[in-house]
Amino acid sequence: MTTNSPTYPAEHAEYLTKVEARTAAATEGDWGVYDQGTMVEIVAGLEENSTGYQCRRQIARLDRDPIDNIRGHADWDEDRDYQQLLADAEFAAKARADVPRLLALVAEQHQRLMAAEEQLRAVHEVLAPAGQPCRVPMGPDAPLTAAVGWLADRAEYLAWLADHAENLAAHLEKIREFRIPLKNRLGGYAELTVERGPGPYDDRWGVTDGATMGRRAWHAGAWHSISDLGPSLAYAWSMRAALSLAEEVAGIEGARLDREVRAIQGEQASTDGRPAGGAR
């Protein structure tokens, strides 16, 4: 039995949970149809033998002349009516295996969709211009017309998402570093580096000062020499977490740079014999 993802919209999660519960409660095993010529039986564990059949449990018995008030069936003869009886019995018997398989397919397609959306969300956060909203439909409350129907109707869309997300993710794997400008307001330019770790830390990222010699990494709210800190602590983040941390550090370092610029301006003003920030 499959397990519903908690990210399904509530109305579909409730429905699928009920379907799974009905499936679990039904008699286990393969169901089959035994045609006796005068009636049709649906049984679990059907094994035909020389005298008829044996089974683990009889599920249902369909009479040869069922009540039928469908107008289009009024001119059916006995053979046509019996063929419909067999078709209905076959559908009901096969449902015992079809329903669990369909539930598994729904869960699989849903997980593919969630994985594609997660990849696109990560790509968007890295590549989209600042402040631009993400336009990919995401989240547990995204409109779904029906659990199975929605996924089936969008199979081509899902394939497109997965293909493009995988391509973009492959490009991201080639990126070694990002440069983040400091958020200072008083002039000058400085930047941080979000860089991929070396060797065995290739899947981890760190926030560094980008120095050619004596490079430092941000850890526990301060800069530390990478050689002293060690790569396991210097490159301890996922790419997304490192980029988020870099934005925070850029604000901290930008404010520090502003203070340094103000201090220099104050010293220059004192030397010139005028108030800091005054006109010459």
C-alpha cells in the first residue's frame, strides 16, 4: 500500500487516504472470474480444476439476468447481456490489482513533481533577478482538478519541468563560486565569495573573503583562517544556505565598511580643520 505525501492538498489527501483504506480492507490476493455459464463469480485465489474451481474466498456472484434499466440495452439478446456481465465482473476483479498500482503511480508522479519544483525553486533563487517573484506554480494549495486527472493531464508538462530542471541543475554543478557585493552606502566596492569546497567537500559551500593569500571563511559569526578552521567547518553549507548566509554577512560587512569610511572622512575633516561631511 502506498502512503500519501502530507504535501497533497487536503481534499485530495482525504480522498486518497479513503481509497487506500478501502484497498487495505478488501480481501488480499489476486481476484479472478469464474464463468459457470449461468452465473459469474468473482473469487480470491481462483484455481480451476477438473470439477470446477477452488478458491480462498468468494467475493461476489453475478446473476445471468441482472436488473438492467438502461434504455440502450432494451434490445440486447441473452448473449449480449451475458457478455456485459462478464465485462463487469472482469473490471471488478482486476480492480483489486489495478487500484494499488494506480495509487502508486499517483504517488510517484507527485514525488516527481515535488522534486522538479524543488530544483526549479533552487535555480530561481540563484538565477532570478533580485525581487522578481517565482512564477512556477508550487505549494500544497496549488489548484488541482483531481488527484489522478490533474497529473495525467499535465504529464507532458511534468516531463518538461523535469527535463529543464535537470539541465539547469547540471549547469549549476559546474559553477565553482558566486560573488556577493557588500551592502555599503558610502562608496567603494568590496565583495564576498560563496565558493564550492575542495576535493571531498565538492558538494559543500562556504562564505569566504575571496583573498588570494590567507583566505578566511565565515563561521559562528566571525572570520576565521581556513587553514585554522579546517575545510569541514569552512565549507559546511549547502549552496542555498551558503548564499543566504552570504547575504547576511554582506549586510554585516557593508555596515562595517561604512563605519570605516566615516572614520576616514572624520580624520580628513579634522586635518582640513572642518567638520566631517562639510564642504571645502
